[in-house]
Amino acid sequence: MSKNWRISSFSGVLLAAYFIPTWAIIAWDIVASPVRGLFERPSVAVALYVTDHLQLPTMTAVRFAWLLALGRLTVVAFFALFLVLTVRGFIRKQSGGSEALAIALTIGSVISFASMLMASQVGEIEALRLHASELLVMIGTGIVMLFDTPAQPQAVTVPSDLPSDLPSDLALEQTELGYNG
């Protein structure tokens, strides 16, 4: 098993396992039927805020629904890219995909935060809980990413008084990965 796995990578894989199917289904519902998809539970707070508080006409609300679906699909795409890079890095014994995870967390946090604010304005408690919990897991993973540093190679010195009959490559310095901590 690779020693390059960090807590943020593991947390990112778990987040991707949740957000890819969930947000893809929500976005697909909006794309298939913009008005009905916008007024379903995950997006109802946004729909009520846009139609009631901003008093946008129906066609503008439909365009806003498609914009919301596009934002959710962008987050899904970056989580999928993170998974591909992480699996590829696991196979090649190297780390990868942190940038894609950071972009997915940033865009997803903005969408969840805005949805949470809209849910609080229209009084949708269940939608507020949903968006607040999604926002908290994304912010938590982002904080873990900030403080979780990758393993740095550490040089191990070999004493210079080795017998002359050893191979010459053993006399060179060898690197080992240290533990994060």
C-alpha cells in the first residue's frame, strides 16, 4: 500500500463518493425539467428565494436553474477528476489530485453557502440543514487540506567506514519517506 495517502485524500474520496451521485442526480433533475427540478427538496430554498424574494419571471428562473445545475455539474466534474488523479496516483505510488479537490471544495462551498443563506431567508428548515451539513463537511475537508502536508523524503546517512567489498550504490545516501506528524 502506498505511504502517500493523506487524511485529506481519504476525506476527499469519501466526499466524492457522496457528492458525485447526489449532485449529479440533482443537476439531472434540473436539466430534465427545470421548474420541477428547481422546486424539489435540495433546491427548493433557491427556487423560493429566486421567485418570491427576487421576483424573477419564469424564464429567468429557468435560466437560473440551469446555472445552478451547471455549477453542481462543475463540482461533480472536479470531484471525478480528483478521483481519477487519486486512483492514478495510488497505482503509481505518488500523490495527486489535490488541486482538483480544492477547486471542487471551493465551488461547492460557495454553492452550499449561498443555498444555505437563501434557505434561511425563506424559512426552509430542512433545506437549511441539508446545505449547512454539506457546507460543514466541505469546509472541514478544506481545513484538513490546509494543515495536512505531504510526506517529505528524508535523507538517511550511511556511515563512511563501510567495508570496500560492498556494492558502491550502498555507500550513497538513500531516501525514505517519513511519517506525517
